[in-house]
Amino acid sequence: ETTKDLGDLLSSAWENPPEGPGEPSNQSQQQNSMLAIVCAQRDRFRKRMQELETESHDAKQRLQVLTAEAQTLRSDNVTLYQKIRYLQSYPDLAAQNRARPPKRAVGGHSRDIEMAADKDAVEVKYQQIYEDGMNPFVAFTQKERQQQYKQLSVPE
């Protein structure tokens, strides 16, 4: 209802401009005040839109930085896993590590089990990534997929 009234006021302001240089009429004053209110609201919306666009831009930049950081950390972890595998390949070093009991933390046995489980889960995760990188069939499949994507046309 108020939108309709506002539309009527604005359209009537354009159709019936104030007459003469004399004192503006009461209807004309109402129209001017409504126009001022609408313009102020428009300006507030523009300002808020600019603020939201700035926040969105900042969030996108932060996402890009965090994505790049995550990729770097993932590749670092795969490299570390590769070094672990290399060191474990030496029989005398592996035998020494198995012969030595692990040092116990102050937290007790249950904490050691949790830490070992976490370590195993992390190791399994990066073992899979490492082996995927070493597997020639996976590398071949990825290379073939990339070639197929390059051959696709834009609409496809």
C-alpha cells in the first residue's frame, strides 16, 4: 500500500509540477519530502552494497590465500612422508627404531594411544596421496583427462 502511495506521489509530482514561482503547495512539499526520503534510502542502499562488495572481495582474497597455503602444506606433508618412506627403507635404521621403545608422554597411556591413532590416520592419508603420485596408472589417467579437457570446445 505504501509503495503504491509513494508511486502515486512520485508520478503526480512529475505530471503536476508546482504552478508558478509562488509559495509551494502542501502537496508539493509532501512530494519533495517523499522524494528526499527515497533518495536517502537509495544512498544508504548504495553505501551498504559497496560495503558488502568490499567484504566479498576481501573474503575471496582470503580464500585464495588459504587455499594456496593448504596446497603448500599438503605438498610439504607428502614430501615429508616421502622422506619417512626413504628412511624406513634402510633395514638397520628401521630395526633400531623398532627395538627402541617409544618415549612416553606425561599424559599417560590413553593419550599415547590417541596420539598414535592420530599419527596413523595422518600417515595413511599422506601415504595414499604419495602412492597416487607414484602410481604410473594414476598419472597416466590424469594426463589423459587433461588432454580431453583441452580438446573440449567452450560450450561442452
